[in-house]
Amino acid sequence: MPRYRTYERTTTAVLDYKFDLAPLSNGREDGASDWLQLGETISDYTVTSSDVDLIIDSSAIADDGTSVIVWISGGNITDGVYFVDLHVITSEGREDDFSIRLIPVLRK
């Protein structure tokens, strides 16, 4: 089973996306479980885009070290699919990768 969420976005959108590694602890009702253990935080991370057309404008650790928020623009090809990948290293030394899939759409 893939570990990514899919979002549609307009081709001119500048939006933030959250990689929440402790959704239950952060109060999200749609979270199945927390990936981070109790007290564990994100100590380092890298965000990358699958295509040069999709621009990572900025990113930051949020929610007391349990999430990464990424601001994204670009991605103007409407017949394409883009991926944003997050590699995390935790305070406990664990490492893993997470992705979101973005599908550009034209809205009138």
C-alpha cells in the first residue's frame, strides 16, 4: 500500500502541505496512527520535488517537532503527476521517507 496522500491543485496555486507524523497526538481525527513514538521528534529532514517545474518555496518543522510544513508552487503541466518527498531523521535515530502526490488541474 503506498504511503502518500493525493491532492488536486490548480496550476497557479501556492499552497502549504503538511507531513504530519503524529496525527493522533496532534488532534487529527483522520489519522490512523502516529508514526513517531511518544516523545520522539523530527531532528532533520530533506524535502525534494519529482520535477523541476514543481517548486519547493519553503519548509519548516511544526507541531512541536512532529510535522513538516512545505510551501509549494509551480507544477503547471496539467497532464502530469508530481511527487513531493520527505526524508526524516528522528531524535531516536530512525529514518524514513514519506510522499504526497499532486495532480495539477485547470479550474475555470
